[in-house]
Amino acid sequence: MKQTCLSSRLLTVLIMLILGTSCTKQLRSDELLTNSQSVQATGATTSLSVPLDTLLAYKSRPHEIYAGFYRIQGPCYGAAPSGTNFSQVPDSLDILILFCFSSTSPIASQVPGWINTLHTKGTKVILTGNLNLVAGATHDTVGYNLTAKYIMDSIVNKYGFDGYDIDVESNPSGQTLTDMAGVYKALSKYLGPKSGTGKLLTFDTNQSGSNSLFQLVYTMVDYVWLQAYGRGASTLQSTWNTFSPYIQSKQFVPGFSFYEENGYPSNVWYDVTYPVNGTGRAYDYARWEPTSGKKGGVFSYAIDRDAPLTSSTDNNLYAPTYIVSQQLIQIMNPVGGSGSGSTGVVFYQDANFGGTASQPIAKGNYTLAQLQAKGVVNDWASSVKIPSGWTVIMYADDNFSGQSWTLTSDNSWFGGLSPNANDKMSSAKIQ
């Protein structure tokens, strides 16, 4: 269930028809935090920690995907924390879905460049929209084709998107159903498995497989994003059973939601435990598999809120560190889930290599922000596994300053170092 986008005075009626989303929660504009309100930035990084060919090889192999809905600045949401944008998502993210994108967004001109950055890492970028007829279109094949062409020319191709996601949160009927199915079919000539273009056409829903629109278009769908916010992993099998007669399990992707600022009390799902400790529905979904076959992966809504929140209702804005996302990717794809194979330094939250683990970290110098992007929380690590022949220099402060400790082999308890290094590391060099 997603927030309703607020209308902007700058939006034309035509754009609202094409890009409006069928959401369920109204949010007043004065509830949206801006950069000047409670923003805590940590300087996300986009630098690759593994060779590009290794990352691309990982993405080309069969694996459970991780996708994320990113709430972009525009008619629905305020500006992102200073210095952050959607090109900084984890390298191993497979599909990024921009939510509530509009050509009137103040950052619209920068979107193609950010998309290109993600393309170099093998990440596809699609956007969420709807199937409303373009102004003046007739309720027939001509009108459906006109609407589909407009979506492609004015949005998808113009900005370089890799596909289009349809948000369906109702069971349409009558002329509405006929029109929606007609536009979906018209889009399938450009997008989806029948198009031969490699571009995606996805079905994003909180409904079951008996949904009236899904019943008419399922052969044209690449992925079903199931909005399983707040439901629990025990419900996934029964929901999957309603889709299984129509799609393969690898097309079924259940999703959870990060907490959205000012969502409490009406829009909070408690899918992630804060402070992050490796528990919650998000982790249960990553580990869940259908009784036959394997799921397509997991998606997150509001991935831009994958940040160091202090509680489940923390309304402060933080620069995303993507710690949860990195950990879920590792759970679903434990060998190579970071795009780096199994080689790398792994830090652990607890002694004796227990608790939450970071992703394998390649050789390099890592500031606090860069460690956080790899799943290492500030003042958090208690043990580490180090590949043979490697050296790790840990620092108590950011930017390689303060007390340091040098390790050349696995260490099961930082509290035994002199001086005590338990829960002290804020930056590191891996050589």
C-alpha cells in the first residue's frame, strides 16, 4: 500500500492522467520533510568495490533479484537528503523503480544521467505509472495504441527508462477494466516478455491472482510485485497459490516497506526492526521460498528510507546507507550476493562470528559512509573473518583517524584486542 501522490500546480492534466498512481494514503504537503528539517546525511558512495565484470557476471547469472521503489522528488515527496540521489543504491540492486516520477520534478533533467550511471552497473530502472487513457483518446484499439505510444515517447524513451510498472490496488470492472487491459496490451508491443525488447512490464499489486486485470494480462507480465506489507511470511504461500496457475515462481516477488517519515500511526508496517538487528518481516521474506520452485526475489518500498533510523517511527531524514538491502541480497544469494563472489573481509555484529554479517568487502580504504554501504554500522563490529594473506587496519574514528588496530587473520572477539576494539570501528583499510 503506497502513499497517494499530491497534485502539483505545475502538472498538466495530461501528465496527471499518465503518471498518477493508484495509491491509498493522503499525505499533506506540510507533513513532508525537506532538507532543512531533521536531515542527517552520511555521504553515500557510488564507487564500485568489485571489478565491473564480476558485478555484471553476477547479475547475468540466475539469482533471486532485489528491487527497490525509490520515492523521487516531485509532486509527492520533498528533496532527498543533501548529496544523495537514486544512482547511489547498492551496486548489486537489480531493478530500481522510481515512484511518483513526473517530468515537472525539479530534478527531472538529472534523471537520465543517474539512470546511465546505474546502467553501467547492470541495474535496470523503471517507473511506476497507470493505464489511464491520454486526453482525447477513444475507448478502442486506436485510443489504446495512442496512449501506449504517448507513455513510451514522452516518458519511457525520453528519460531512458527500462520499463513501466503498473500499480493495481483495486479490482476494476466494466469500461475501466476494458480500457486498462487495452492499454496494457498496447504497451506489451514495446515492453514485457512478448515485445522482444528486453524492457520490463510489471504488475504491482496488493491483490491476489484472481484480480480482474491480472487475469487478462498475465501473459504480458515480467514480474508481479506483491505488496505484502505487514502481512508476514506465513501468508505468502497462500497468496502465491492464487498466482501459480498463471506465472512461474521466478516471476513472483513479495515486498515489504521501510518506514516512511510521518507515516505513524496510519501508514506504518513494522516490516523492519530498528535499530537494525537482522530481524523482521523483510528478513523473513528473503528467506521464504514457495513449496515448489524458487521465488523471483524480494522488493522494498521506500528504499530511500533504508537508513539508520533509531526506532520504527523515527521521522528524521537520513542519507540512506542501504544496510538492510545489502543484507537481504546476501541472504538470498549468499555466494556472490554482493557482486563480489565469496572473497572479501566480513565483519560480524557479535563475537564468534555471530549476529548480522556485512557483505564481503574487497580490498580498499573505507570511510564510515562506505562501510555503512557494505552493511557495517558505526561502532558495531565485534569479530571479523579475513581471507588468507590479507590485512585489515581498523580505526576508531572516521577518515582513518584515532586509535588503530591491525589484523592479519580471523578474530573472534575484538574485546580481546589491546586496547579494547569491541564496537569501536568507524573506518578501515583492507590490504
